[in-house]
Amino acid sequence: MVNSIIDVRNLVKTYGEVRAVDNVSLQIEHGEVFGILGPNGAGKTTILEMIEGLRRPDHGAIMIDGLSVWPNPNRIKHLIGVQLQTTALMDFLTVREMVRLFASFYGIHMSRVKADELLDKVALVEKANSMINQLSGGQQQRLSIALALINNPKVLFLDEPTTGLDPQARRKLWMVVEGINAEGKTIVLTTHYMEEAQVLCSRI
């Protein structure tokens, strides 16, 4: 596929007798929201972690923006942003401090103004001075997305971002995802919610 930013061919991952990922191939185009839909335990996170360079596949090839992920996954880290299924953050930093700390990990000096611009994208700028432990579950998930955007990635990976959220928080996060995609970023989303896939995804 000419427009593919991600090209996955014949991906396999086994754990003992269990074949968690069985010969999966997929192509994801620039600028789309691509959904990986399935029940818990279907292998969605395993697929994502292999594409992200966090888990080595037993077989198959993965390309992101023309670069092979394996055997040297570090070469694609600047291209991607990752929101993991669970994220442990520092309770007693403020939201703005957390953003600026994560920016420093990339060698980025992020001013207060730039940090607040990023928080505005995920509808959290009014919480910039709040401690992490004062945020609701939905707010923490939106902060995780902001942290995944710090390096201005070409591809954003979201692993079941709305699991455990109430309907209002889920819909607010959907609006954040739609806004990020409207800026031209490719988003790869795993979910087990049919409605979420239908609302957000270009292809599933």
C-alpha cells in the first residue's frame, strides 16, 4: 500500500503452547485512525507492543515510515508516541510539572506556555496546577495521551484508553482523539468496545 505508514507482515508471537498472535498482517495509512478490535485476551496489546518495539516477535516484519522496527527498535522511537494500558505517574507532581519532566526525557526544554498548549489539546489546561493524585481516571488517561504527544510523533498508539471510564469521561476522551487526528496524526487504537471503534476508527 503506497500510503502506508505502518506495514506489518506475517506477525507471530507464541508463549509456550499458546499462539498469542497468529500470522497477522496489516497496513495502516497516513492520517487514519486504525482500530484493533477484540475481546480481552485476544492479543491486541501483544500486537501493539511488537509494533512499538517493546516486545520482540517470533516471526514477521514490521516497518514504520519506511524503517524496520526489529532488530533495532530504538531507531523508530522518535516516530511514535505510546499511551500504555496502565501508566504509573508521580502522585505529588503537578500536571504541568509532569509534562515538563517527560519533555526533559527527550531533551526538550518545554516552557510553561508550551506545556499549557499541549494540555489544552487534551482538555486539561485548567488542571495544570493540580497534583496527579487529584485527577479523575479520565483526566489521568488524557494526561497519558498528552505525555505520548510530547515528542510530536507521527504515529500515536492508544491501548484501550477508555477502559474503566464512565460514559461521560469516555466521550470526552473520544473528542480528544478526534482532535488529535484532525491535526493529521496517525492513530492506532485497541479497544473491546464496538461503539468506540465505530465512532473513532477509519478502519478496523
